Amino acid sequence: MTPRELETAVRELLAQPLPDNELRDRLERLANDEISFSGLTWLWGPQLYRRNRLLFRPFIGSRFSLHDAAQMAHRANSVER
């Protein structure tokens, strides 16, 4: 799946009126199948956290992009200076 196709698939899943557990299961399958899933943390992370932070927090933490974390750390260091 191309990055654009993956983003479309994630957006479509987030837009469906699914129960939270089913959404998490479908996102887990997608994340397991697509190595670049974590690169879309900016897209799915905030929405899942707002939707049900207790249910989705472990998923978000386990799939959080290390690239995103490095960027956040860099920004924090830049602000401190």
C-alpha cells in the first residue's frame, strides 16, 4: 500500500461509525500489515485520544512514531534555549 493509500484507509476507518473496540481491532490489523502506519501518528493519534483515551492510549503508545518523538524532543529543546 502506498503512503497515500494508507492515509486514505486510516481516514476512512476513523470516519466510520464503529464501536471503539472494533475500530481499535481494525487499526491494529492495519498497523500490523503496514510498516509505515506509525508515520501517520499525527493523523490518528489525536483523534483516538479524544475519542476514548483510556481504550486507545495503549495503542497510541505502542504505535507512536519514533520520528515524531524525536521531532517533539527537538522542538522542546529549541524552546528551552
